[in-house]
Amino acid sequence: MAYYGDSVGDSPGSTVMKMNDLDWGVQYDTGQSPALLQGAGLECELKRFDSLFNARGDKFRLPMGTSHIINHERDDSASSALVLTKHWNKDKELDFTELEIKSPYIKAALKAVVPQYKDFQIQVKHIVIRNEPQCIFHFREEIQRYGCQLQDSQAAKHVLFLLQYMWRELSTEMFTFFSTLGSSDGPATIDFAGLWMAFRPGDLIFLKPATAVDDDRVLRFKSMDRCRCSLSFCPRDKWTIEGTFIDYDGTKYGHDTMSVDIKKYEGCRSLQELAAFPLRYHDRNNEIRSRLIARGQKFCGLHGMHHRRYDGVAELLGDDRNVSMHGEDDYFPSRSTLVNGRIIVDAFAFEEARPAHSICFASLEKTFEAEKGQKLELSDDEYIICTSTISGFSLNERKWGNFKIDLIQPLEFNESAFHSLILDEHYKKQILSLVKFHSEERVKFDDFIQGKGKGMVFLLHGAPGVGKTLTAESVADFCERPLLRLDASCLGTTATEVEASLSSIFRFATKWRAVALLDEADVFLEQRQTNNLKHNALVSVFLRALEYYEGILFLTTNRVDSFDTAFKSRIHLAIKYPELDAASRRKLWYNFLSQTSAETAEYFDRSGMLDELKKVPLNGRQIKNIVRTAFTLAVSDGMAIQISHIRSALQPLKDFDADVEKSKLERKRMADTEEPEPDRLSKRVRGDTFR
């Protein structure tokens, strides 16, 4: 057993690391002395060199202290255990330093105790440490324990020499460290130059939220570096800290990397004031650990596809591609958007729809997958470094994006909405029967051509505000399925664009088992005409898409008079929605008032006010908007909805209708009094247009 004495190196005063203070419980596999690299590094000595540029711009190396190449002696550092080289740039400023470890004994020690060297091939390569010997400092106690267990005195001598080198080179930094971070008195503080001493490889690093809406994040520390130039106000003079975290690409979990900068500061500063610092120094260490472990577990439970509710800020991708000097690319700029509604969590679909935004895992880190139908089980220290967001699709905004794990909540479906729908019970039964038949797929009934005719298409037609859209919404909730809304504006203007959009939307709707709703589908349903080739192409594309769609689709329109007859064979059920009568309006008033308060609805019913309101010729959408406005007014007044609130909300609509009628009468009066202009075009001879 090698004996080091009571201390190692030139440790400062009372901060000496005592041998008998160490934990001797850890046993290292010291094994036999490693095979030598052609006899290199056997001399227990340190050689120092300067790497310089000559007048021709060529780089050469001289022993430190040698000023001219003519005085340069033969390089005899091959047998030296340690070789330190300072690299100078062309302006004769120090660029960086390199410590080359040639000693086979020291390399064996680092391989045994430093995680980053556990797979290092010490028989064929030397270890090179750039700038501060960070790993030696951070694993100094482990290196010392390793050396104390060595049976080979020569190996123990080399390990001791390494520790002595560290104490000499870092004497000032070590004194600062033990006076600040190494002291139990007061908050943990450190100066900018010595900041690296606070970050040990493998540490959990807390990222301080930059804004109030940012999440708490924890990374596993990997490395840190800074600019080494001598400029007093160098904008790059900052520590760049790199860490790893666990992410999910829709198929597997893996480690990704991210970095954070700490700008230069003067004097000593509390670690908790910095943008990133080791979690163990946080005042709320235990609380943060518990919360982020729970978030990581929730994250792992969201693999696959999930229909959820979301309320808060999300990073949504725009519809337009990024435009650079080289033209459009496949990157879609994002922006923070307030999302309040339902989302689809589906990282795999996100990767498919937006491949330029796909996750790239660190190539040297392991990846892992959950068993089919099982939740991935990780350690607490792995849960805590899981990402804070997951990708998916916002159903209301119809945009892809990244959603905060903490704001994703279980979804409650409103199954009663379908029962309160103002629609003939015969039609309700038909709709549910067809949807149930399609969902259960007990009978395989499709076209003679495989893949065709598997969808279920409903056509709802009638005046605005009579319940067409509400029917699709309530069916989706009753069946506990997502509702995927689309309209003509989001599909494109050319046949090619529409075909691509429909193909993508219908593919995801089928995958998510969603109910698709195309509101105001008139542009795709209108009769084709011989003189409008562009419109004909749109209709043809839409017809072809319907043939191969395998999901449920609701189409709404109020213009069946121009309906293309080719659609008749594609529609499984067409329902006409009549204008609302007084009884229907009364029921709608009651239903919407019930959503604000059951007592309010009962009060309006008993008082006879519903009988007054049902006489006003309104559609369902108008009634809903009036109740919403009245509710806002009532909340502002600090009371339940009164008839006065309803009347206040109703008055602007009445005024608007009166203005519209007045405008119509005025236009009619002017048209009746004006003389028609002579038809000059009729006097033009055929062919004038081309002159």
C-alpha cells in the first residue's frame, strides 16, 4: 500500500486535504501496471514548451524560456510523464494551454476514476487536457484514493506527482475555492475566473428561467469553456456551459445537448445569481428535484399519441416557411402563443410534418425506447433532466408546436352536448349509428379497390347558426375523439396545394381517429363548369381525396342549390337544418344560460323572460354571443345575469340590423331613380377586344 503522507502538494494552510479524512470505502480496480506506450512517460517529470509562429507564419515549438530557434535543443519530452504546452497566436497572445499526459500510470488512474476517460485507449493514445486541469481538480479525492490503493510504488509516485502538479498550478484558484465554495459559512460565491471549479462533470445544473413564462430546467453538466484572448472588453469573454438532457423524437428517447452563457462579472458573486449553477447550491434544491422528477415521469407517460387539454403559452410554428437570401427552406419560424383548448400530443407526427425541426440526439449517448404499451422507467436523476416540452398539434389554432409538460392536462368530454343538440331524434340516432359502425369496424365494407370507400361522410346544410358546426363538435365529444377543423383558407388556392394539404390532414385525422370538420365547404362542392378549369380542378382533387379518406368527415354548407352531383355518391348521410322556430330558440336560450348558471336559466324560465326572448328572430350563434356578452356585463356588475344585461347585449345587434335594412332601402331607392347607362359595349364590333 503506497503512503502519501498527511497532505499532497502545496495546499494552502488550513485547507489541506488530509488523507485520513477521505472515504476509504470505495475500491478501485488498480490491476497490473498498464502496457507502456513504447516506453513513453516513465520519467516522473514535467516539461514545458511554447508553441509560436515565426515570421513566415509557420508554427513551431520551443522549450519554455528559449527565445530563439537556434538555441532550441532536441525535444526529449517523450519520456516525460507530463508535457505542458502554451499556444500563442500571431499577436503573441496566449491562445490556450495543453497538458499532455504520457505517464501510463497517470492515464490508468484517470481511466479508473474519471467518467469521461473510462473508454479511453490508454495503450495507444495520450490524454490531452486543454486549459485548466478541470478533471484533475474535480476528481482529486478519487485520484488520491486510487493512488493510496496502489501496490506499485512507481505508479503511486506518478499519481502523487500529478496531484502535486495540480496544487502548484492552481494554488491561487484553490485558495479562492476553499475560501468561498469550500466554506460552509454564508452563501456559495465564486469569482468569474474560478467559476469552472463549481461545476463538476456529471453535476445536475439548474438553469435559471430568463422570463416569468420560462420553465425550470436541469441539465447534466458536460463541459464548459471560455474565450482566452487578452482584450479587456472582449464580447466573447464568457463561460459557455454545455449540458445534456433527455428528449423524445416520437420513437425513442435520447440525450440532446444545449448550452448557456454566463457573462463576465467582477469580484465574487453568489452562484444563485447566475444563469446556470449546480442544483445542489439552490436554496430550494429538494423542492425543485421533487417537482422536476414528477414532470419527467409525466413526460415519459406522454409517448405515443394523446388527446389532451392545454392552457397557457406554447411555441407554435407559423404556416409560412422561413425565407433567406437563398429562398425558402423547410424551417418554420415559431412564436409564443397563448393556447387555450385541446391539443394532440404526438411527437412522431410532428417529426413527419415538420422534418426540419426534428430532434437530433447526441451520437455518443445511448438511446432507449419504452416497451409497447408500457411507460419508460428511468432513475430519478434521469427524470429530472427530461425536457420541459413535448411536440404536438394545437387543434384550435391548427398549428404544430411545442407544449409545456406542466400545462398539459387530462381532457373532460362533454357528452351531454349531443343530447341537448336541437336536431330531430331520428337524425341523431342515424348519426350515432353510422359513427359507431365506422368506429367498431365489425364489418369490413369498402370498395372493390382496396383502400377506397372506408370513410364516413356527413353533409349538413342549412342557414347559418342553426347547429351544423355544433353537431360535428358534439359528435366528437360524445365519441371522445379529437375534432380536426379545417376550412378552405388553410388548404391552398391551387389544385396542387389543396391535394397536398388534404393528403396530410386526412392522414393525421385517420391516425388520430379524429372527426374532421370542413366548415363552409361550398368552394369544393359547387357544380363544375366548362369555363372554369381552376375550380373544376379543385373539385376533382377534393372528390379524389374523399374516395381514399378512411375517417369521419362532416361537411357544412348553406348552398346546396349549386351542389355538384358527383358528391351525392360520396355522402353517407345528408341532413337539412331548418330555420330555428320559436320553440328551438327558447331551448337554445335556456341551454346557453345554463352554461353560466343553472339557477339563472331556471329564473329566466320561471319568470317568462324566455318566452319574450324566443320571439326575437336570432340564430344559434347570435344567441350564444349575446349570452356571452351579457355574462361579461354581469360579472363586471358583480351579479348574476339579469334581463337588463341581455337587452344591453341585444341592442347593438338590433341597431346593426336596422342599419343594414336602411342601407338596403337607400340603395334600392337610388337604383330606381337613376337612369340606366347606355350599353356602349354592345356597339363594339366583334374583335375590338384584341385591337
